[in-house]
Amino acid sequence: MFDKLTAIDAKYQQTMSEVADPAVQADTTKFRALSKALSDMQPVVDAFREYKTVVADLAAAEELLKDPDMRELAEDEVATLTARRDALVSQIKILLVPKDPNDEKNVILEIRAGAGGDEAALFASDLFRMYTRYAERQGWKVDVLNMSDSGGGGLKEVTAVIEGRGVYSRLKYESGVHRVQRVPATEASGRIHTSTATVAVLPEAEEVDVKIDAKDLRIDTFCSSGPGGQSVNTTYSAVRITHIPTGVVVSQQDEKSQVKNRAKAMKVLRSRLYDMEMQKQQDAIARDRRTQVGTGDRSEKIRTYNFRENRITDHRIGFTMHQLTLALDGDLSELIDAAVTHFTAAKLKDVTEAGDTAA
């Protein structure tokens, strides 16, 4: 680990010299790339340099233990510096965990009612409101791309883009099957029903992330069929795009303009294709691992919402909280923090084991 840190420190110093070069400063693209590299390396370099200072100070303090007159003072100093050294080692290990290149991206959020009929649609609506309220608390912007209601206050499905700083880093572990256990309003006997909804969180892909050949697309137009203005069923504003090689189909009809619907549909299509490619890469990595539990795969039941007990349980990480009402109102920080901490720790373990193997 420390050889790697020394190499990063050297690279940081080299990059600092390059950034100071007038020729580099005149090249906007190169200057921006090097500045970002510096920004990415700086937390690791700062922690490593502090670690080296603390280790040197600790060695000096341990020498003072030999002096009877300074021993008591030195013991306090050794205890303080030892604690700081250990904290820095833990911090550095976390900083060395490879960063997800998608963490700063916006996301495409897709929620669909699953098993449970009208109750599943109501639950899908609850989940969408939950994420919308959480986004509001974070200062993020939510833009609905497509929404299909069930006619009883629920949602068959909804697709939205959430924009803001670090959105994917916070929501990426929300993908999967969410299960609700509650007594529906229409249940006279008070019997608890179990319903599900699926959540998919896709990093929003830019055109540079995914290249789509026009000849691979089949684009159909049709009349809008949902609630709307006078254009419903009178103009061919709705758009359906089929990506022929993969069979992925995206429909968009919320806008009255065919051009706007096509742009929104392409945004969702790019993100789905990008996510498919990510899944292929992750599956390849998973095949090389001994075990893989709680990966966040969207076919996996990740969470149960039990209304009678005011409880939410995340099955992947063994975490339970009894503030379901608050969570559904967007107070998700504790739940999301627990998932992020768990999966970061798993990645840290992989990095540590890899380092031990290399050593």
C-alpha cells in the first residue's frame, strides 16, 4: 500500500509541474484534464503526507519515553499520535478504493409496479414520491420523462431524470425489487397483502458514452393515449424507438412535440444501453470472484417495507430501521448511508486482499 502511495505522491508532484507549464495552460483541454487529475489525487496525497509527519512525530515521542523527566508527557503524546496514525491508515484505505466513474452522473430513475395489482401500483407511487422528496432534500432537480398511472392513484410505471451533484453515488444501490407488506385500504378483513415494485437507477449516459448508429434504430410515431391536452389522439406526437441489435424499446409521449419526445426517448435509450454494457463488465468481474452476495442486481429482492411495524429492512446488508413513515417522506439518509457504507467496506476488503496477495 505504501509503495502505491509513494507512486501517487510522485505522480502528484509531476502533474503539479506540468500544470505550471505555460504551454499546458494554453491548452484548455489538457489543462482541465490535469487539473482534474490533481483534484482526484489531492485527498490521498494530503492524507499520506500527514501520515508520514505523524509517524515521524510518533518516533520522536517514543524516544522521549526513555527520559524519566519527559515520560509522562511523552506517554500522552504517543497515545494521541498512535490514534491519529491508525485513523489516517483507515482513511487512506478508503481513499484508495477505486472510484466509480459514474458517481457524479445524473440518473435515470425507472419505477414499475410488480406483483400485487392495484396495491403494487400504489406502492410504486409511494416509492416515486419517496425518491422525489429525498431529491428535494438534497437540492436535486427531478424531471419526469414518462408516467403511466393506474387510474386509482397508483402508477404502472414512471421514468424520471434526477439531476444534481453526486446523484448516482447516493442512489446506485437502490436498484432491485422492493417489497411492501401492509393492509390495503380496500381490505375489509384487515389481512396484510404483499406487493412489489421494481426500481432501476441508471447513470445518465451522454452521447460520448454510447455511440448509437442511426441504422440500428426503428422509430415509430403514434397518437398519445394518456391524459393530456387537445393533442391527445389527434397528432402523431408520441415516439417509440427500438434499438434493433438489443431489442430495447423506449416509448415517450408526455410532450406534445414529437421532437421533444424523441429527444427524451433517446436520453433513456442511451442510459439503458450504457447500463447494459456496465452489467456485462460487472458480470465478468463477478465470475472471477469466489462469492458475491447482495450485489444490487435488480432481480434481487433488496428491501421490505412493513407498515404494521413501521419497519424497513434492507436484506442485502442486514439493516433494519423503524422509521418507515419518515423514510417514505424522503428522510432516506440513514438507509442510504448504511448501504453505501456496507458496499464501500466490501470494496475496501477487495482492495486490501488484492494488496495482500500482491505483497
